[in-house]
Amino acid sequence: MATLLSGCIMLIGDFAEKVDELIIIVEEKSKGEVKQLAQQEANPIDKSESPVSEYVILPYFKQQEQCYIGEQYDEQDNICALPVTCTTVDDCIEWGDQLIRELETKYGGFQDFYGFIDYDYYDEEDASDEYLYEEDYIAEDDLFEEEEQFSFLNNYDEEIVATYLINNNELNIPDEDDDWSYYAEWFWDEFTWVIPSEELWMLESFSVFNDDELIAYVIQEQDDLKKWNLAINLNTNISYHDSISTHVHEFAHLLFLNSLQVNPYKSSIACYSGVYIEDKGCPYSRSYIVEFIDRFGLDYEQEYETDIYVSEYAASNILEDMAETFYMFVLTEKPEGNTIAEQKILLFYEYEELVFLRAKILSRVATLMYRVIYAE
């Protein structure tokens, strides 16, 4: 097992050494100077050729020459990530748990996901250095320089401000400037860094919107219920830990509700599995949803209890229960199974494909977390 984990530990250790070096520099230089030094060390691309990269960190890193020692370049997704060295289910479980421990030691854990936006949560003066916030990466002067243009940020009614079709895992950005494309690319690049492209075949479009509470959601395309839209809130102030947890949560909905798992055109009358998800369709008999319900029931009228649900939001309904449980399955260590909530997490470990997917997502989370902290 030590051999399997050595690449992971070596890389996180290398990350730690580089970050520690930057911390020393931070004590002596301004934030702007430190960022410039970090970018010079990483041999950045010519920003004059890519206006997006002035505000968006991830496209700057999405090149093969930006991979660090111990990483591999994924040509399909155009990202650098830790190589997943495990080959069996047991090895991948331990590989993932070890990586989670390394991440928690350096950056803090993912288990305290809020599930909503708390505008009082982030106090810039009291904020821990361990947590970075999405808005820190949007230049404030540029975001608000034209008050009328960005007036939606002061309105707290949900509003879709832009929608883009997805083509080969990239957003189809119009030739003319639409004011939102570089912010949309930022969130999309972050989401697709965490989630492998082969798992996103059901997504047809991506939207950005504004709301005072909702962070993100997925919804079926009305002209084709087998296709889905992902939408992310522009008006957020959440940590990257919560942002990554959100991505895994929303992906879980796609994973459990896609057309290979649920027939969106079957009514409750024609549902052979005996389970019908309102407005979503009829799950197939061997779907994740049916197995989850067979094990744990479908009673969501009881009050939230910590030994039954992984979070208060999970007690809302079957879909949120599964999505919250899946994000805990991916981003926290394997539990003992002493509670029903833990047994729900353990159910996903019974699926070989999900264990391997967990390892792959974690390998991407490790490299993403390092980059947003290192670039800061």
C-alpha cells in the first residue's frame, strides 16, 4: 500500500513545501507582488492573448506545461491531475482515504458544507488563511466598475443571466462579447476540473444566474428530458471547500437521475420498479435510487436526525439525501457504519465503478485545491 500511495504523498508534500515558501514571501511582500512571483515561477502564458486569464486562474493552468512533478496531463479534459495508482477496490478506497487525510491536514476538510449561501459567514478580517473564497478571484473593481451593467448582483431574485451550449466539454461562447462569458468559463472550468468529462455526457447546456441563497442546481431540458442543464450562481461568497462540495453534490443528481438510471418519459402507472420520482420519471429496477430506497426506505416526513442523515439538507427528500450522501462518500474517509447515515455512505462503496470514480475525483480535487491556494 505504501507503494500505491507514494506518488500521492510525495506530490502533496511538494505542494506543501511550495506553499510554505510562499507564506514566507507573503510576510515580506504585498499580495500583488506574491501573486506575480508565483506566476513567474510557473511560467505563465501570455495573458495578452487570453483576456479571460486575467481574472480566471484555472485556464492559466490548463496546459500540459503547467503540470507539476508527479502529475499527469489529461488530454481529454485538458487538466493536470494526480495519477490514480490503485487498481483494486480495496486499494482505491485506502488510496482515497489517504489522499483525504493529506488534503485535510493541509487545507481543512469538506464535511462542513453549508448547502446555501451565508453572507455573514465570510468576514474578511477574521477569515482563516486555510479558506479561500470564490469572490477573491474576481477583480472587484472590474466586477462593479459599470454599476448598471452588473446591477443584477444587487437584486436577490433568481435570474438566469446567460446560457451556453456545451460542445466537447467546452462552452460554446458567442463571438461577440456577452459580458458573462469569462465568469461562466471560470465556473465551468472549475466544475469540469473536478468532474471527469466522460461522466457529463447528459449535460447539454450551462447557465449562470443570480440568487441570494441557491448556489447551484441541475434541471432537465424541456425539449429533451434525457438532456440536462447545470446552473451556478454568480453572486456567491463561499469557500472553495464548499464550492467543490457543491460540484460533487450537483454531479450526484446527474449521476442518479440520468436516462440510464431513470426513464424520464414513463409515468407512475407504467413504472415497473414501483418507484416514481415526481417530475423526474421512473427509475429502472437496478438503478442506484431503487437500491437506496430498498435499503433505507422513503420516509422523509420525520425530523432531521444526525444518525439517519449526513446533513439537515439530506432530510429534505430522497434526491437530496442521495446527493448529500454521495458528496460525503467522495470527500470524506470511509466510515465505520455505526449509524444509518454512515450505512448510506457505505452503500456506494459496494459499487466498484463508484469507488474508482471517487479516486479519480479526489485526484482532481487535490490538484485544484493546490492551484487556487498557490495562485492566491
